[in-house]
Amino acid sequence: MIERILPPEVRVAEAREDPPDVALFPAEEALIRRAVDKRRREFGTGRWCARRALRELGVADAPLLRDERGAPRWPDGVLGSITHCDGYRAAAVVRAGRWRALGIDAEPDSPLPGGVGEVIALPEERRALAALGTDLPWDRILFSAKESVYKAWYPLTRAWLEFEQARVELDPAGTFRAELLVPPPLVDGEPLTGFSGRWHREGGVVVTAVVR
């Protein structure tokens, strides 16, 4: 599903259910030794998807560990992103080079719980969502877009990005634009001021993606 909103050179693997026979490397098992069953299943299927996608790039299976902020550590020369929500897991990978950033996110295709929208959306974003109407869960799409933006931002900068530090404009046609509200860091000698992305709804899931 998420491959619909990604360039063709990005390799994707998805799962609607958790395979019963997922095998993790010992170093990966150590990361979730104390995790509850739900978290173990999310983690295991996410790694399973990631390895399937990496094989399509010709990358051999290896442990996918985490950095100090919990983000996956990808093999050298590879950009990647993992996401999961109830009923959906996915991983996307691409060779670094033409592309410098990749972020994906999946969320249930339903409105955010009460009060969450006020936390993640700027006042101008809330006004824009109201203008879009109530036919779609626009607040959830906005939340997912901001998650994808952060996943693309973090590997480039190694810095945190709060929800209020990116202003996202959603287009009903299936795209969005994120303006960064922080001093722009330099990426390849150019100031990084924002990202463009795409969104899609299918089978009870909202997915978003950012590729730069």
C-alpha cells in the first residue's frame, strides 16, 4: 500500500498480520527482552519487513539495532524507515545518493483521541483542518505527516523536532508540504527549510511518506 506514495526505487515490505515465525538476532532480542507482547510483535514484524526490503537492495541480513534516540541503525549507504500501527507494519529502504532522507508513518484511519489534536497542531493548522471539513480524519493525517517529517529530519540533523516546530499544509489531492519553524540547518551546503510528502488511505490505515 505505501509503495503507492513512494518513488519506484524505494523498496517496501508490508504486513497486515504478525508472522508467527519471526526470527530476531540475539542483539535485537536484547533490545526487547523486557517488552510486553504487543511491543515484541511490533518490533519483530518491523524487522522482518525491513530485512525483506533490504534483500531487494541486495543487502544481507544483519541485526538492525537502535541509536540513542531509538531510531533504527541502517546499513552503510542505506536510508530506511519503519512504521507500525494496529493491523499494519511496513518498512521502506533506498540506496543513499540521489535521496538524502526517507520517512514513513502509518496510523489508524480514524480521528485522533480527544485533546491530542490541540497538542500536535498549531493554531493555523487547526483552522486549516476545520476548513477541510469532516469527511476525512484530517487531524490523523496531519499527525502522520508530522511523524514522517520527523523521521526524515532526524537522520539528517541528529536533532529532535517538536510537533510545533513544523507547519504542515495538507492537500486533499494526496500531498502535503511541511515548513520547518527552526533555524534551517545546512544539508549538502543548502539550508533545509522544509519537506514535501504524500499521503494515502486504504484498508483502514492512513499512510504518509517523505522522500528528499
